[in-house]
Amino acid sequence: MPTAVSHLPSEESLKAHFPLTFPIPSPVTHPDLLTVKDLHREEDLLRNPTSFRSWWSAINTTREAYIALQKTEPPSDLPAEVIALLGPLASPLARISLQRLTYLYEAALVQFAGSFKLWKSYLNLRMSFVLGNLVVKKRAGGKKKFPEMKDALEEEHDDLEEWQGGLDPVIGWEEWKSLVATFERALMWLPRVWLFLTLSIQEALTPLIFQLPRLWLMYLSIFSHPKCPPLLSHTHARHTFDRALRTLPPSLHFRIWVRYLLWAESRGGATTVHVYRRYLAVDPSVTERFTNLLLTPVNSSPKPLEAAKLLLSLARKAARGEYTSSEGKSPYQLLEAWIEVVEKFGDEVGLDVEETIESNEAIAVAESKAVENVTEVPEPASTNGNLIRMAGPAIPVTSDGQTTQPYDEDEDPLSPQKLNVEKIIHKDGLAVYKDQSGRLWTGLATYWIKRGEFDRAKETFENGLKSVLTIRDFTQIFDAYAEFGESLISALMSSLENEDDETEEEAAETERELDAKIAEFEDLTDRRPFLVNDVLIRRNPNDVQEWEKRVALWGEDDEKVAATYTKALDTINPRKATANFHRLYINFAKFYEEGGVTGQAEEDLDSARKILEKATKVNFKLVEDLAEVWCEWSEMEIRHGNYDDAIRVMQRATAIPKNVKVNYHDHTLSTQTRLFKSLKLWSFYVDLEESIGTVESTKNVYDKILELRIANAQVIVNYAAFLEENKYFEESFKIYERGVELFTFPISFEIWNIYLSKFVKRYGGSKLERARDLFEQALEKCPPKSCKPLFLMYANLEEDYGLAKRSMNILDRATKVVADQDKFDMFTIYIAKAAENYGLPATRPIYERALEVLPDRQTADMCLRFAAMERKLGEIDRARAIIAHASQFCDPRVHPEFWAHWHSFELDTGSEDTFKEMLRIKRSVQAQFNTEASYLAAEATAAKQGTRNAQDEESQDAMAAAEKQAGGVKGFVAATTTRLPSVDGAEVAAESAAAPAANVDEIHISDDEL
């Protein structure tokens, strides 16, 4: 049974349709080119062979006729495979139309061989019949006029022509070849016609013909077609690109190079490498793109050495500021990209261990010779006309005479010499990018691991851990180091599991190696705290706290602890040290004093004294640090019962120099020079003398402190208390007097307070005049805010031992002198004492002066007390008048308690008229305070107190009840019986007589409107 394949036409039968356009078809060779309908057109063209319009009309008419026939053409009965092979020329109509249009175009070109328009239209026609239908892409936005090559490649890659269909390269080989020949004829004829034009016409048409790369771009687009024959799309295409670059001016080379590079990328292999090398000689901006192509090329093996050298060159140029990455990478990122290449292709890029060591030695020798040669001072240029001596190696320069970098084989991509990775990372990485040392060290170690040089990798990790300065870099290296150790252990364990292929000796050797690796890994994890501490100390060798942590890490190892203390004291700069540098000396001395860390060794006080002696000669940043060292030395002697030695130590520390006019805060002087003015040191010394010395020696120390004028108030108090304990009362009072002379208020207030209380307690009223003088001296310079306790103490003294009148005068003085915030309390005490000594009536003038002096917020409280006193005396009207006076200071919404008090007062002692008067006053006061600011403040205060509107509602209810009762409210006495009698009795009679008379025109006003 025949299959479907047997019905397909053979290759020979399909090839028999071609060539269609070569030789050029004519009515002689192809009688079916012309029909009866074409005779009129042919005659017109024969009559007007030089009319471009006639030729153009004939071509367009023929094309439109073909398009119309194509729409009405029935579907082809050929198999789909055949249609796919023949493409646009699958139908007889398309083939005959191609020949007819070719005939017309060729005949027109005989007459107009230099017409760019005609050639372009002809080439587009031929391309449509061979390449297929061009897919029109929609593009959002416009293109940059002068883009960078990187951007231009991306844009052009997206805008490359795409075709639907296309003639098979094997079946239609003749047509492909004919199309290329047509392009070659077009590129040949246009320059040739150009030679026969006049000079003026050439100048006018120069930008239109010779410089337009449109024909070249159309020609070059053929080679990107997926069905382009290999004979055309490889060598011929490369030659065509080269011819385009040679033909077009340099200003248009950019457009050709974009297509050239994309075509080279699609071909891959050596073609890509050679084309990119040529372009990089002109524009190195796409070097990074080229390196990616070298590492992942198409149909070729990678070239990591060339890529690594290119990236290294870019990183160095970027570091010098000679190159800016088109991808926005920094110089370090370029170097990191180079490291990634080195890590991935270690064997192809770098030298092995032996070669690296030899290279490093050679570089060291060359550098030492270079240093030796740079000893002679170069001779200056001549100024007297003599010849200038020239010496030294040649200096490379650019074309414009600028100095450039000498040739470096490490940057030459064409050189087969491998790279010294270790030297490059140290020179271009670690020496420049110190903040990225973790990544650089791990990259170098990874390079050796990939090459199988595990010992070199371990050495690299160790060197990295010993050189980094940040915890981030340390963590990065340590994690990579630990991961490397784990991978080695895992590999060895896997090999032990597969013991079938190993002998017993090999298995034993593997076990020993595994044990060694496990021991190394455990040692690494145990060393981590020490390594971290090393990093922090390297970052700041003057960090005292890190040195103390290092001591703590050694635990009970006395030798290591002593060595660490010694190294720390030798390393740290006292002027740059962090806080508590002196504690290192003190702790080191205690280490020997206590017999080591555990205390099991013998106590070595001599070594401790030597350390403290050395500490006393160190120029610390603070005098207090040096003073603490001396104090600790004395305390050490006390702990061991050497009391005399402790005293001698403090005597040495507090030795007063001849020149005592030294500024304690002058940091330009050494701490030893300013030590004798350290109050901390003297305070310890005086405490020591009080504990184990005599009274006279202690007094001498206190006197020296006062002579040096470094004493504070506490020293004065302590000295006086010490003298008082030893029954030197008068001397203690003298010390108090010296203290109040040394200090001013407010410091002297405390001394006066203690002094006066001690004096009164000691002598009472026996030395009353002296006590009065002391109080007057204290109050003379005392500020108002501090004198209240002194006045009260003075008044109590007079009350207990003097005269009551003097006591009252003192309190009266106090009410005038003390601060405003203390006046209310002082008036309260004054009033209480006056009532106690002279009775309640005597307090009236005091109350009246208090109301004049006190601020508004305290006047209301004082008025309430004044009114309560008057009420006790039966003066109800005076009390009411006082309360009414205070009401002007009390907003009902802010001080409801005041109005509640008045309300209860009126209920107890008032009448209907007085109650109404209270309500009237309350409304007027509320209206007075009814401003926006005061209202908001009142609302906030009332909300906090929870009394908002409570008293208002109560007063409104009482007022309504008073209005409803015409004959008076129960509980009130008639106003006529309780009002004050008039002085003139006639007025009373007149009022009583006029009362019955009524006025018909009287306007009645309710109480609410008052």
C-alpha cells in the first residue's frame, strides 16, 4: 500500500521551477510574460523610455494586479510540506508575477541605473519573494539618537527583522544567489553613476546616496534570515560586513557595527571572538558583554583566560578612573566578577602553587631592585641652553602625548601567560578594598580549593583570619573555612564507606587523615573566640575592654594571662586608650597579689608593687585614673597589714610640688604634674589617716586640702564632724566658717544649715548674741529661694531662748524676703504664731498684707482662711465681704470648691438677698472669665477633676426655687429684719412711705436679667 510520502514531489521536480530571475526574463525567452493587455503599456514605454513616471506607473500597475489576483486565487492543492519549502513562490501566479516584475524593473534600471528609489523598491520586491512576508513590530516610544553600544545592541536585538515563510535554501538556492547578485549590482551601479555626476550635484546628493547605509542594512538583513543558505550567511556575510565598513564613512560605522556584532553573536565560535576583538580596539564599552560571551559562547569552548584578563583590565582602569562600566558596576564589582571567573576556571586561568611561589619571589626581587635604583635624584631640566640628559626606561604615552600605563601581560587578552591570582588579589584587591577583605580572602581560598591545593587553601584561610579588621569579614572567612573543613571530613567519611576498592593500608591511612581533619576542625571551633578577639584588637589595639576579654578567655592559664597583660600594656597607647586603662595595671597587680587566677600560686607582692610603680609613671588621660592607681596600691598594702607602707604610698602620691599654681584641667600637662590636686586622692588619704592615723596627722591632711583650695562642701562637713567627734568644737565651728567663706550659695546654704543647727544644739541660748550674728550673716547673702529654713530656724531660736517679739519680727521679715512660692507657707506660719501669741484679732493686719502680696492663685485660699477667722469672731458681714473679694479670682468652672464653700456659708449665715447677691456675683465672674482660652482651660480642668457643671446645676436649681417663692424661702430670715440699720432714720421713713405707691409705667425686670 503506498504511503503519503510517495505522493510528495521529488527534490528535482521542485528545483526545476528555478531559477526564475536568472537569466533576466524577457518576452523572447518567456513568451508568457506579456499579454494582449500589456501591448499598450509596452508601446508607451517604447515611445517614452526616459520618462520615470511611465516606468513607475507600469511597475505599480503590475504589482497591484498581482495583489488583486492573489486575493482571488483559489487555495493551492500542494501538500503543506511543499508549500513550506517553496514559501512565497509556491503558486504559479507568484512565480510568473515575479518574472514579470523583474522584467519591468530590469528594463527600467537600464534607463535609470542611478535611481536609488527604483533600486530600493526592486530589492524590497525581490526580498519579499525570497525571504517571505516581513513582520511589522509595534514599538512603544522612540529610540535614542546616539545610544551607547550596549543599549543599541539590546534595542537592535528586539527590532531585528522577522519574516513569515521564506524560500528553502536548498530548493531555491538559485533564487537566493540571484537576490544576492542583485544587491551586488545595486551597490556597484550607484557609486558608478556617481562618478558621472557634476561636482555640484555630488555635493547636493552626498547625504542622500553615498552616506545612506539603507541599502547596506537591507543587504545585511538577509544574513539574519533563518533560512539563509550557509554559503551566504557565514564567510560571504563577514566579507560583506567588512566591505560595508570600508565603504561607508566612519560616522555611519556605528549602525553597521550593531548588526555586525549581533550577527557575530548568532554565529558564535571564532567568528564572535574575532569580530568583537576588532570592535573592542575602537570602543571598549562592550567588553563586559564580550566576557560573558567568552564564558558561555555558542558552539565553542569557553575562553576563561581571555575573559579574566579583560575583566582585570577593566577593574584596574575603573579604579584609576579611566573606565566607566556600561552596566553600572563599580571597580570592586568588576574585580568581583574577575574573582568569580577565577573561582570557576581556576586551572585554565591561574598558576599552580610552585609557579605562584616562583612568581612571587621574582616579583619581590624586582621590587627590591627597583627600590635600590630609585636612590639618585633626577637631574633638573637645563635652563642655560645645554642639552638635557635623558636616562631611565622609556615612558609609554598615548597618541596625544599623555602618559599611559606600561604594558602588562596580565591585561593582554591575546597573551597565553596565566595569571598570578594570589599576587593580583593582594595588590588590586586587599590593598585597595580593605572593607571587602572577607570576600577577597574567600575568593582566593576557593581558587586553591578548585585546583585541589587544600594545604594552600588552608594557609590562605589562616592568613585571612589573621588580617581582617571587621567582624563581618571574619564571619565570612570563618564560615567558608568551617564549610571547607566539613566538606573534607564528609569526603573522607564517604571514601571509608566505600572500602571495597581500597586496601587495608589505604583504609588505615584514610582513617588517620580523617582523625587529623576532625582534630583540626575541633581546634578551629575552639579557637573562634580567640580569633574574634584578635580581630577586635587589630581593629583598635587601644581597646582596653577587648584586652580584658582576652585575659578572661585564657581562664586559669596563668602563663597566658601574664603574657596577655604584658602585651596589652606594651601595645596600648595611654593617650588613645579607651576607658579604664588603669584597671589593666590594677588587675595585673592583683593577679600577682592573689597568686594567679586560681590563687594556688605563691603571692608575689614584689611583682605587684613593680607593676603599680610602673603604672604611676604612665601618662593617663585622666588624673583620676592615676589617683585610683595610687589608692589601689595603698589598699593592697592595707590588705596585707602593711599600714606604714600604705601611709608612705599616699605620702608619695600627695607630695606637693614647689609650684602649686597648676591648672588641674590643663590637659597639656602630664597627669603626674596635676596629681597633687586630685580630690579623690586626698579624700582617700584623709580617710586612711582617720582610720589608722592620729588626730594631728588627720588635721594636717585636711589643712593641706584647704590650702590647696580643692575641698568641696563634703570635705568641709567631714572635717568639722571629725573635729566634733574628737571634742574640738570651736575648731569645728571655725571650719564651718572657712567653708562658708570658700563657697557661695546654694552650696554654702547646706554648710550654714548644718553649722547653725550644730551651734544652736551646742550652746542653745548661752551665746544668743553670737547665734544672732551668725543668722544675720547667713541671711545677708542668702537668695530668696533658700532663706525660708534659715528664717524658721532663726525664729525658733528667738522663740525658745529670746523674745517672742523678735521672733514675730523675724517671721515678718521672712514674709517680705522669701520667694513667691514660699510666701503662702510663711504667712501661714506667721499667722499661726501671731494667733498663738497675741490672739485672733492680731492676725487681721497679717491677713490683709497677705492678700496684697500673694499671687491670685493663692489669694482665694488665704481669703477663705481669713473669712473663717472672722466667722469665728462673729463678724459675718466682714467674712462675706472677704469671700466676695476672693470671688473675682475664682472661675466657677475651675474652682467649684470655692463656690460650694460660699454656697454653704450663705445657707448657714445668709439671707435671701445675700444668696441672690452671691448668684449675681457668680454670673458676673463667669461672664468675666468666659473667653475662648479660659473656657477651654476650664473645660480641661473640670474634665480632669470630674466636677463639670455639678455646682452650676445646683446653683441654678436653688435660683429657680428662690424665684418661685414670693414670700421667701424657708430657712431664711426676712431681709428687713437682718439688714444693717441706716444712719439717717429719715431715709428709712421715706422709703417705708414710698413703698405702697405704685408706678403704672414700671418696667418689671426679672432676677435673671440682672
